[in-house]
Amino acid sequence: MTPMKEDYLKIIFELGGANKLVSNKQIAISLNIAAGSVTEMVNKMVDEKLVEHEPYSGVRLTATGMKYAEELVRKHRIWEVFLTNTLHFDLPDVHDEAERLEHVTSDKMIDHLDDFLGHPKRCPHGGVIPDRNGHYAKDHDKILTEAKDGETVVVNRFIDNHDLLTLLGDIKLDIGDQLKIISHDPFEGSVTVDNLTDKKRLVIGYKTAHYVFVK
């Protein structure tokens, strides 16, 4: 399997493609790839029975695609934990390094690294880490744009994207922050929130809010 196809499996998993349909637009934005390229790759993955596609709605992982995705995500996120906690990499910088390492890491190696780190359950940006038997806690979260005005939510995880994580670091939005939803801009789509943890009001852009998951 090519590294690019592996990236597609990981991002579909991260966007919730185990349980719901993920749109080609979401994949394109997350991977910073042209929509036409996404369509072409999705068609190949359908032929290989890695995903199921519903026209005009999106894709979800098949059982085969899910197994591959879980193995890839496990390696990637364990490396992210090591790079962040042990080597003290800045969070926005760990993705590319973990991307290189996961492709040359054996199952035996990742199991030893997992033991060394004490079997972490989540990566630094909040994503679940499957254990060596494929078990992990299922997230029941939603994207920030789906939270209703007046609702109070907790930040659960972020999409693993360098520019996104840099921006969130700049505005000091962290995993575990409690947010009260103030309003949704009907034109721009931005979400205004009160960060109750930091006691600060934030206006979070439409694209950014789609890649912040809350519960």
C-alpha cells in the first residue's frame, strides 16, 4: 500500500469514517489536496474494498479499511507521544516526523515503544490509540460547528494538521478546555465561544471549527 493511500485511511478514520460518512471536501481540506485528486483516490479505494462510497454524501471505512487504519493510526500516534513527551517536540511539528517513522516501523518495534511509554490511550492532539489487540475507546464527539448556541462543551481532540495546531497554539485552545457557545455567524460560519477555562472570548473560523471535536 502506498504512503498516500495510508494517509487517506488515517484521515478518514480521524474524521469519524468508522461510524459515519466523511465527505470528499473534508478529506481534501484535511490533506490539503485538490478535490479532483480525492475523487480519483476514493474510486481506487472503493475498487480495493477499503471504503464504501455513497454518491454526493461521502465515504466510510469497510471492515478491511478499518483494520488497516487502526494499525496505521496506532503506529503514528505512539510515535507522536514519544516525540512530544520524550523528545519534547512542539506539537505542530510531530506529525511529519511521525509520518516518516510509521512507514518504517515493525509491529514488534511499536509494541516495545508502547510498553516504554506506559501504553498511552491518546496522542497529544487527543486522538485515540488502539492497543495491540485493536481495542480502544470509541469517541462520541461532534465538531464544534455542530454545538448549539448556549451549550457548554469540552474540547476533546483536534485534527492532526500542522497549520491548525499552530493556530490553536496561538489562540491557546487546548484539550480539556470548557467552552460556552455564544453564537454562530450566519454568513461567515465562524463560532464565537467563551473559553471558560482561560476566561477569554474567542472567534473561531469556519474551517478551524470543523476540525475541533467537542463533547
